[in-house]
Amino acid sequence: MDAWKRTLLGAAACAVLWSGAGLAPAAAAADDRVDLVLGTKVVLDEATIAQATEGAARLCGGTSAGYVKQARNAARTGSIVVLCTRLGGKQVYFR
């Protein structure tokens, strides 16, 4: 009976590891959505990559294509990615 329980527990553990459950950061969005923040104010909440990069281009300058890599990195890892610092010391970032 104990061997049967160990086998069942091992199979369940393998299934969890195989599916990747619990391995992705909780803040990372599966659908590539990020927040665009200026200082402490959320400018865009759960925006798509296209929306967020367009907003970043308006706030920091340049083209939206120049911010795609940073937006995807923030969506994938759930971390803060600083894009620029505006006058007054306010940072613009994805999270």
C-alpha cells in the first residue's frame, strides 16, 4: 500500500512539474499586459504591449517600436523596467 501511495505522489509531482505550475512569476501576465507608470501615477493599467509602447513613446520620446523589448521583459518577468526620467525626477516605467 505504501508503494502505491509513493507512486501516486510521484506521478502527481511530475504532472505539476511538467505543466510548469508554480514556476512562472505571479506578476507576469500570460497575455503580455503591462502597466505604464509615471512617478507614482498609473498612466495605463494592464495595457497591451502596443498600447503601452505608444504611451511610452509619448512620454519618453522616440518610436513605440523602441520600447517593445522592455515591455515584453516587464510582462514576462513581472519586474519594473525604467524607461526614462522626466523633468522633476519622475521616472517612467513598465511593471
